[in-house]
Amino acid sequence: MSRRPLSVGIIANPASGRDVRRLTANAGLFSSTDKVSVIQRLLAAFGATGVEQVLMPTDTRQAARWMAQREVALIAVLGGDGTHKAVAAEVGDIPLLTLSTGTNNAFPELREATSAGLAGGLYASGRVPAAIALRRNKRLLVREPSRGLCEVALVDVAVSPLAFVGARAISRASDLAEVFVTFAEPQSIGISALCGLWLPVTRQAPHGAWMRLDPQSPEALLVPLAPGLLQGCGVLDAGYLPPDVPQPLCLSAGTLALDGEREIEFNVHDRPTVTLDGGGPLSIDVNAVLDHAARQRLLAIDRQHRQHPVNLQSQDTLENKNVDTFDH
């Protein structure tokens, strides 16, 4: 029986980094050319670490399901929080190699694709154990039993008094009444930055955080709600969010934004709750993998490797000789 090739997937959302926040804020445009460059760097790193096959179909959710059926070792995701949430919903425990190319980029950490690809390839090829390479992420579950509703957010759930989903994005402090977050880093941009600049919570901590907002509150915080968009937000109260405890909302009607985009409308007849748990997707811990690789010399190569300096020197000599021959 022939051996199955070592396969990984790449999902690059063509629409990520192109939403309405290019108009309502100063978010940059992550072009298709930029994404192609990221993919090229990933491919170079995957090839150098023994990956034999890369699957790269289009359409985020269908591609994720297709890759899961083919049991790829990992899926590199190019996108923002929404793209990563969509992929995570389809792939179970296949690890994600997260790459930031969206607007809200709290879940995918900002890093160079070459180093991320090296870490992914070292894990996929079995050279770094899962206990070191993988991190289980937290998530927020939004439930409304009477409607049979159960939705997932990877970073934040925002409660807004706005009655309709509309343009989805939230870009005004006055449109926020309450925020729940899985983690909150001070350097983040977006809704999670509210807690990140007031009550930081690490990705590894078992708890999350919450905040209630009111424009009339005596305390206010300057927050980057979107790239280039800084607004003062009145902080009414804040605290840590314990795991596995359903939290009621402070409003009886409005909308819920999951990972930065309004998705759910609710009214006085609904009773939605938000619950933090530790059942989110697995992701590659790039720093931990590369630290292990350094300690174990996993990227040391012998003279047979085509990238060994002796072989590179031979290749350069041959190329120079061919150029001289052609010139004459």
C-alpha cells in the first residue's frame, strides 16, 4: 500500500481585509498580491520542513470541510477573526496555523509567514510533539434556548443597543453596552482592546473578562476600536469572566456582535447568555515550536542538504560558469 503524502492546507480568504472599516475607520487594505506573497513564504517554509502536499481550494467553509475529510496535518489560515472562526467551526481538532490578514486580527497573532511556516512544518512532519506545539484556545458560546441558538466567538462578544445587524461592524463607542472577551491584550485593536487596556487577560489564563459601558460614566478610556479610530469609552464596571458560568446580558433588546461583527438580533422575549469555556480550536504555538527547535537543533542540516552552504556555493559556481559561457 502506498504511503499517503504529508499534507497541509492553506485557506486564504479573498475577502478578508476589505470590509466597511476602510470607510468608517482607517483600516489598511490587505490586497490579493499581499496574500500571494504570504502564501509563497509559507510554501517555501513547508517545503523546507518536509511537507509534501499543500491543498489550497477556494471558499472558506467548503475548503475547511474538504481539508478535514482529507485529514490534513494542519491548516494555515490567512484572514482575520471572522475567517478563523469560520474555519474552526468546520475542522474539529485539526490545528490552525494563524496568520493575520484581516481587519480584526486579535485571534491570529501578527507574525512573519516564513517563521510561522517553519513552525507549522516542524509540527506537521512530526519533529515537534503536540504537547509542545499545540495550544487549546478559549471560546465564548452565545446561547438562546427558545430559538435553538448556539453560536461561537473566539475573541469577543459585544452587546449593542442597535436594533438591527445592518452593516455589521461596530465602530462607535456609543454602540457598545457590554463586552465579553476570551482574552484581552493591551496591544490589540478592536473591541477586545477595551478590556486589554483596562483589565488584561492572557490567552493562557483560564478566565476571560467583561466590561459594561455607559457614556455618562465618570471613568472613561481611550480605545483603538478600529485601525486609526480612537474613541473615548465610558467604563461603568469590569471584572474577570469565570469559565462555564452562563452570563445574562445587560440589555433586554439589541444586537450581538461576535468577533467584531453584528450577527444576532434579540428582543424582550429572548434570553441569550454568554458562556466562556476552554473548548476552542487548537492552534500552533509558533514561539514554543521554534524555541524547541532551537534547543534540539531541529533545523541543523548535513552536507547532503541542498541548502547546505557547500552546495549553495557549488550552485553559484555553476551558474556563474554558465553565464560566462553564454556571454562569450
